Amino acid sequence: MVRITLPDGTQKTFEKEVSGLDIASSISEGLARQAIAYKANNELLDLTTTITEDSQVEIITSRTPESLDILRHTTAHVFAQAILRVFPEAKITIGPAIEHGFYYDVDYDALQDEDLPKIEVEMQKIIKENLEITKEYLSAQEAKDFFKDNEYKLEIIEGIEKGNLSGDEAGEGKVDDKGFQFYSQGEFKDICMGPHLPRTGMIKAFKLERVTKAYWRANAENKQLNRIYGSAFWKKSEMEEHYAMLEEAKKRDHRILGKKMKLFMNHEFAPGMAFFLPKGYTIYRELQDFIRGIYREQDYREVMTPNMFNKKLWEISGHAAKYAEDMFSLKIEDQEYSLKPMNCPSHCLIFKNEFKSYKDLPLRIADFGALHRNELSGALSGLTRVRKFCQDDAHIFCTEDQIVDEIDKVLQFVDYVYKDVFQMDYEIELSTRPENAIGTKEIWDKAEKALEDAIKRNGKEFEICEGDGAFYGPKIDFRLKDCLGRVHQCPTIQLDFNLPERFELKFESDKGTPEQPVMIHRAVLGSVERFMAIMIEHFAGKFPLWLAPTQIKIINVADRHKEYCNKIRDQLFDLGFRVETDFSNEGVGKKIAMAREVDKPNYMLVLGDKDIENNTVSVRSRKFVNGKNEEFTCSLEEFVEKITEERDKKLITY
């Protein structure tokens, strides 16, 4: 007898082994028609796979979140079948599901973007054929014989045998006492872990996007393959919505807006190191000053530390062994030095510089110093992947008894910045001990529990990411959602018992005995460069007033109004606002359009005869009222009162 428990608690009993399709059919014929896979004790299985033990079971349909990965991996198989029909000499390698779709790496040098429509037509034929997708098992020798002309698949099979695959390759197949698992549809067969849809006809909406290049197994010493990206959704409307979002993302691209708005530039003489132009540096400073204001309230002490340290420091900290490939190194007088990739070791030196008592703790040290990391040139991109950057980096040295309060304060810090000021939602991940961790398991268990308790105590939900912690300690990562629903990891909290031990940090306890402090690493914005890129795209360059590089643009209707415009500009400038004038010979309409397109000011003052006569300002804001930009006329004093509140309270008013 096999007892099946459904998500609502209902139980069903079967006399012998039972498949997912049997279970779905026992519930309703409609569910059996909609089912695409099932979960047994949280393991995803094909509908035809049978189970023989009592299990918790959930039937997977297109409404279940896990169904998208199944749909997308099946679509990748349909692509592989189609390209072999169109280009029989092509060699397929791996094709995992990814967010929004899939990619497939193919060895066929002649493939171009122009070939994708032909492959799409063949994919549609395969979908229309509604081929049944079945699973079978082959022995190791049968699997090798089947792929005797495909060295990539042979390498995967041998890797599975030896157990040395990782990442996407490991998802290509599995072996158990039945042999290697294969999936077939029509004439196509491939090794794969699955599960897959029951039939190719269940695929409703897909699109092949582009052909790029990728080295086999991400190793530059291997052959460069063609990587084909595609998307797949359950509904055509969902796919159309996705591509509309991508078009909107293109318009918001921080690299394009950064150039148009004259915020920053890059140069071949300094790859991965941005030049911040006056307007961009205004945003950069405002972000730093915003964080500094909170530092003042929470008693952080800001410091400045050297940019370069002797290799001995990195040997003590563990970076020389665990992080050397990501560091810039150089020789000075026959000794090795490195540019600092993070501030934590230098803050340990500051802590150790003077005698510390328990009365001095917690000690909160903040540092906006320049950091350098050796990113590959091919990975560099705008402000998001750079070699030189700074963080709103801070380290809190405290006693074990103070951990709870300090992490609570950082969680509240993050809430204020993101939920109150930037009005962005986030999800929390707790990352645990990685393979390259330093320190004992006991220390890691203690640190992981402290972070988990802090999250729970603050009533927040979280996911655990096994093995994703920093090499010196577990961490809490916050995944932000921007206005397009994209996810960005910015804030982080890391609890560290290891560096204080490695640097032999001590303080005098209330009993007069030496004790080791605990170190909390935390950043709220994270990389200021990367955060600025996210904000450019989140706001599409239309920043809140407090952050905007051009807050007010003054436009004269005619030359005779220049004097009045300058008078208003000077008054606003003296009150601390960032204000510009446009006295060009263009018409008023064109000047307004140019300002909205390039400078994106929060307010425009279009001043003419009536404003001079009545001593008023005619205002056009970015706020929309009844389908158009808000316009009103008021005294300068009333306008200043309005925008002062908006600036000082950091309001988002549109």
C-alpha cells in the first residue's frame, strides 16, 4: 500500500506503485489533463515516474511556479531537435533553463542571428507534431555509443561517471542503478535530468533572441561555441509583456542615460574605472551624504585608510589564499603589495591600534575609501561591473551580548533607506558556510544561528542559501526589486568571528580579562557606483528632488525676461537648490522638450511678462495631473516652501 498526502491534507491510498498521472487522475480528469509533472517529498518528477513509498505529493500545473523551468527546459530540447533538423552537422552541448527562458550552446561556426527564424519555423513544426516526451535509461556504454560523434556529450557522460561536473553541466543528466537517464521526442534523444513536459504541443509561446559566444565549460582554453538565447512563457500575452519590459529597460539603460545626461564617462585608459562628471558626482555625493547623516545619528566613526597594503596583511586576513585572483598586485622594493579589495583588514588594524575596554564597544567604523577588484575586461559594464568603486562600508566591533542589538539596528537602517526613502521592496537570503570557509564549524554554527535569530526576531521572512556565505562568515543579503521587477543584491550584513581571531583582536571585559570582539561587516547601499546605476534605471533618470543633479530649470519666454530669470535663479541658488537657466535662442516649446529629454529637472519655471508683473513663478512639474504635466503659478515663497519640504523629507512625489 502507498499512502499519498496532498497539500490540503487529503490522503489517498493505492495498492501498489503509483505515478503522478495516476494520482492526478484519481483527483479529477481535468487535473490529469492540466498536469505536467509532480512533486513527491519535494522532488520534481515526470508524470510517468512511479513511487512506492508513502509521500507528500503536489501536482504541478502551468499555474505552479516550478512549471516555468520545466517549460523552458523542454523548449530548449525542442530547439536542439530543430537545429539538428536544419543543420544536421551541428553538435549540441548543454541547454539549461534560465530566468525568462533558456540558452543552448552549440558547436556550429556558421550559425548567425539570421538563421534563427528558420530554426523557429522548425520548432513550431515540432510543437505542432505534439510529440510525446518519454524517458528511458541507457547503460554507460550505450550512452557513449549514442553520442560517439559528439565529444561534448561524451565529456559530460564521463564527468557524470566521475562525479566532477558542476553548474549547468550537472543538470544535463543523472545516473543511478537503472543507468543514464535520457529523454526522447520523435527522432530526438538527449541525456537529461528532467523533468519535461509530457508532450511538445504544450509549449505555447517562445522566441529565439540572439546568438552570442561562450567557451565550452566557461574555460577560455576550450573552443568557443555559439550560445543561443531564447524565451518561453505559458501565454503569448506574458511573453509580450516580457519584451515590453525589455524595451522599457533599454530606454532606462544607465549607460545610455549616463551619457545623455552627462553623469559619467569611461575611457580606454582606465577600463572599469568611471569618470564622474559634475552632475553625476552630485548624485554620488548626495548618496554618500545621505548615509553620512544616518551615521551621525547612529554613532558611526568615519575613517580613511590606505589604498594599498603589504601582502602580509592579506596573508593574515586570508585574502591571499582565498581571493588573490581578484586582487591587483604589484612589487615595490622587492616586496609584494596589493590594492585593497575591501576595508575589513584595515579596520582590524585600527581596532588594534589602541587599548579597548568593553566601555568602548560597540565601535562602529565607516569607510568610503576606494576599492579595486580585478574584474575580467569582458565582464566590465558601465557602473555595474567595475574595477574601482567605493562602498558605504562599515564594521561594527562588539561583544557577543551586543550582536542582537547591533544587527537589529542594521536591519532598521536598511528598512529606512529602502522602504521609507526609496520605497523599494526586498527579499532576504541567509547565506551559510561555503566550501572555502576559514574557521571552525562550531564558530560558523554560532554565527549562522545569530543571524537567523535576528531575522526572525524582526519578523522577516527569508530563504537559506546553502554554501553561499563569504569565506570568513555567514551573511544576510537583501534582494531589491526595482520598478521593472528586476532583482538587485545591494545591502549585506556579515557576522565574523574569524577575522578578530586571525588579527588577535582583544578588549578588556568588565571582569578585567581579555576577550575577543565579534565583527559585523555591513553595507547598505553596497557599491555606490552600482547603486547609482540601479537608481538611474529605477527612476529612468527622473530622480527625486533631493537626489536630482538639476532640480530646477528656468526658461525665459523672451530676452527681456532674462533679468527676472537671473534674479529668481540667484534666490533659489542661495537657498541651496541646484538650478540652471536656458537662455538659448530656441523656442520655449523646444527648450521645455530638451530639458525633459536631457536634464530631466523636477521643476521648470517658464517666466514671462505676467510673472514679472505679478512677482510670481509659472511652474511645470513632472507630476502628472489628468494625463499631462502639472502646471501652476504661485509666489516664489510658496514655491520654495513646497520644494523645501519635498527636498528635506526626501519625498517621491510622482
